[in-house]
Amino acid sequence: MQIARLAQGGRWRVEAMRALSEPCLLWFTRGQGRITLGGVTRGYGPNNAIFIPSGVIHGFEVSAQTHGQALFFGRDSALELPHSAHHLRIREAMAQGEINALLEAIQREINSERPASDRALRSHLGLLSVWLERQIESNATEAIRPSAARKLVSRYSALVERDFRSGVSVGDLAAELGVTPTHLARACREACGKGALELLQDRRLYEARRLLCDTQTPVKEIARQLGYRSPAYFTRAFQAGTGNTPLAFRRAG
């Protein structure tokens, strides 16, 4: 899938913090911006490959100049894929050519009606997983050693994904991490430019917008599912974060 298509229906679909239920590979071929992965923000540019495991919070900037491919591996993939996120800058022309050829072959088999196209697709996906493993190994010396703040924010992001539906507070998560809310907020701003509360609210608001656009779930039920104290409180929080009431947002979508 073209990366630009991910933003159809609103840039919030790629820019707001969210997590997927399946692994994903982003391959940027043109354009630049910032991507937040597990609570840590870095710049991306052409020939950047970003592997995102299921359940990892992320969001990235996209513009008219952004080009590339997004590949989703499926929830039940039997491939040997990394367990952690990776941001790879692919500098060798040979490696760039390999991933372009593999993605083209995968797309060709997805659209194919020829015999054994399913087996061919699995084979190309397997080769892509090998390519990814080799690039992670070759980029190991360039990997940024995470600071204490980045490690903390990565752990915080995992807790946000686990608990954002429960109405949990930043104070609750900070206590579980063994730090003060102030220290956690400072670490988040250092790692990604957003505060701890902003990250938590962003994740909740993404889910709220998704439910409003993609389902017919009543607003009061969305409020309950996301841990808000009341539908009225949810409406105020949603309007403060998006500029629209939930019902207005649903009608516009």
C-alpha cells in the first residue's frame, strides 16, 4: 500500500499515536518528516525502512511529498520477524534495490490470479524477512544507544498501550514506573517533544476518532470503553483535543 493512502480520511490516522494489531514495515522513498516510535522521535527521510511490531505505539508526519510503501504482515504471520522496533537508514544502493524489487514482487503476487500465487507471496515475504534481519545486523553499529530518558519513555509507551482504555492517569503510570509524574513528563519531552499526559490523551483520542469514523458505536459507549468518567467529560476532552464534538466529527467523517 502507498504510504500516502494511510492518511486517507484524515492525517490523524497516521500522525496521532496508535498501535497496530499486526507487524508493519514502512519504506520511505521520498520526502522527510518525523516519526515517533515507542515514545521516541527521530527524523526520517528517503531510503528509511521502519519496522513496527504489533502493539508498539507510533505516529509519523506525512505530506504531499511523502512517498513510499507500507506493508502489513497480518496478525497470524508465521514469518520470523523482529520482536522490537527498528529504524534503519539504508545507504547501500544494492540493499535499496533489493527491497524495492521485493515489494514490487509482493504487490504483483497480491494482485495475481496465477496458480500458486499464495505460495509465491509467502516466499517473497520470507525473503523480505531475511532482508530485514540482514539490514538490522549491518546497521547494528549505527544504532543509537538509548538514553535513560528514552528507555523510560519506551516503557511508559508500552504501559499507555496496555492501559489507555482504563481511565488510568499519568500519576498511576508514573508510580508503576517508580518515578514522579514531573520526572516522567520531562523524560517524555526530551524523547519526543510531547508531555506524558499529551501522549496518553493522543492515544485515547486516536481510538475515539477511529470508533467514531469506522463504527456505529454510540458516543456514550465510546466514552465508557475509553475510561472517561461520563459522556459529558468525554465530549469536553474530545472537543478540546480535536476542535469538534464527537457527533460533529462523526458527521464530517
